[in-house]
Amino acid sequence: EKGRHLSVSMHEATLEALTLYNYPQLMSKAPISNEDNVMSGLYPCYRLYKSSDKRWVAVAALESTLWVDFCHTLKREDLISKQFVMEAAQQVEQELIKYKSNYWLKDEFDFCVTPVLSVKEAKKLGYAR
């Protein structure tokens, strides 16, 4: 019944995520390029896109279920099979430019798409101190 304080290292969390998603490349001991890293921003499921209000929106739909829900929301089922196809990022970009950045803050969405906030905005919303 007592509150707890939890401190999470962003550095360690990022390293863990990089290792998880790049495990096959790490184990092969072959040279790794940016194209091998799913978190490089080259793939449509994990990158930044411009919105209609000239703000940035972050898409982080690495898990297939999140990507499928995201594509259904865009009414672009044709993109489901293109989660890791670099060229499909242009198609996603054409869709996201139709929406304002705050459109993605709806509670009904169960996938990882969010506006990129300034420090001032994050503080106002209670995300930063």
C-alpha cells in the first residue's frame, strides 16, 4: 500500500532493445550496417514522419500486432506485409501527412505512434520534470 519509485536507465533499455532486435546479426559476426538495424529509422515501422501541422510523429511498431493495428487504422492493409520494406516508408509518410500530430493521442489506439514533444510540452503534460 506504499508508493514506489522506479528508476529505469534509458541507456540500458536501449542497449537491451538493440541486442534483442539485432541478435541474428550479432551472432553471425558479419559486419553490421545501418540497414541491418531495425531501429535505424530506415524501416516504415520504426521512424519519424511529418504530420499535417509540420510536427514530427514517432512510429515504433516493431511488433507485428502493433504494425497490423496501425495499418488498419490508416486503412492501408496493403502495407501490412511491408513492415520491414524500406521503400514502403514513403507510402506511410503520404498517409501520416494527412493527420495532425495530436491525432495520435487518442486512447482508442493500441499501437506505438505519438507526437514528438518539445521539452516544454512534455513538462506541461507531466512527462518531464
